Amino acid sequence: MSSFDLAAAGLLTARPFDGPGWSVEWQKSAGCSLQLKRRRWHVLSFYPEAEVRIARRSQVKSECFQAECGSLGLYPARTAEEVEWLERRVSALHIHIAPERLAAISSALPGVRRMPSFHDPHVARLTGGLYELMRATRQETHAAIDIMDQLISVLAERYTTFELPNDQLIGRVGLNSLLDHMYGSAAVEADIEGLVALAGVSRGHFFRAFKSLMGTTPHALLARSRLELAKEQIRTGERLADIAQECGFSDQSHFANTFRHQIGLSAGAFANWFDA
């Protein structure tokens, strides 16, 4: 394990699996916080190794609770929240699911209930399977897809609701549609001028509206999305020069500097931490 200051690095995640309408993110960090102005998709969190004390503050309420080993949390899309993990070491799985995936199964019920801490043995077994796949040296993408199909079916059957906050517009396009161009593999080809043209507004209006809704600039979000694509390639040992090119950075130096600035440590230290 490398000797960098994990507490200073903050929230470390890797996202090896990305499928149609879902992605799976592995958190491995010290105590840290995250401020969300808007969730793109529903999030199912799973705490597989040890209990974690968590503080959550939303527009509706504030709460602090212990997430026991094996416990789950479910949080709806398009909501805002501040989260703080309060332990020295945190390991969690965060599964992101598009409302459309649930609606396709659950007779057009696209929302989910907000449940900060709950137990469901069936859901825990499925999420535990995903967690073990992430920890494996060689990841089985086909196995992850099979587990996700089962998991989405269970959530659609047990935890959906009519309630889903309305999408918000920037010009003539919904924010969710814009975000679809800025996450995942789409982020590699995305450019700001194209997004401005899609919205049909002035550049200044686009930047002001985007930052008001998302809490960050379009440039910063695109950079972060490209880094998310790069993280798992780093962890599996791909050359940094190849990663920079594949993930939309101008060159290896630009990639390395952006990674250290946004993530808080070097790409090599990140790889060592997740391999440890």
C-alpha cells in the first residue's frame, strides 16, 4: 500500500461496471463528505464489511445513523443531499440505476422510496455478489449484468413509487438529457459548445443555469466523468498514455495533473490503494 494521506485524498471510488441504464461504483475511503445538488439516477448503497456511521442532510430532514454490516440505503434520482461518512475506513458499494430501467419493469413507476437504512436479505445477497466481483482480480462483466438484471427486477417489485421529482430545463432540453451526454463513455466525445447548442441558449446562460442546478461547472463535471472512466483502467494496470487518449484528455501530462488535482493523489497511488 502506498503511503499517501488517505484522509487528505477524501472520497476514493472505482467504477468497473457500466451497463445499459446502470453503473456500479466501489467506495474505499477514509471518513469524508459528498455534497449532491442533484442525483442523476437512483442510488442503492450497500455496506459489506463493517458498520459505518453516516450523517445525511437533505432539504427535508437531517439524520445520523449506523449502517450495520450488510445494511442497505436507497435514494431517489433528482434529489439533493449532503452525505458524511464518519469512520476511519469506509467500504461501500453504490449502484446507480436509471429510473427508465425500473419503469420498464414496474408498469411505469419510475420513482423509488427513500430509505436511508434497511435490510433485505435478497437484495443484500445480490449486491454482495457485485462487491465480490469488484474485488476479484479478473472481473466478470457478464456475471455483473446477470446480477444487475435480477437486482433491478427485485427493486422494481418491492420499492418503486409514483413519486419522481420533475426534470429541470436548461433552454429547450431537460437537465437529465444533458447529463446523459456528460457521463459514461459519452463524456469522451462531449464538448461544451455542442451542449450549449443542444440547449439552444447563450453560453453565459448555459453556464449560469448549469452551475445553479448542479453546483459545479460543465467543464468540471466533464473532467470528473472522464476521470471516472479512467479509474478502473488505472487499477488494472493500463498505460497512462493510453488511458489519457481513450478517456478524452489532450495528453498524459494533462491527464496526470487533472487526476492529482481532482482526486487528491497520483494515479499510481490510487492504483496501489485499490489493489491493497
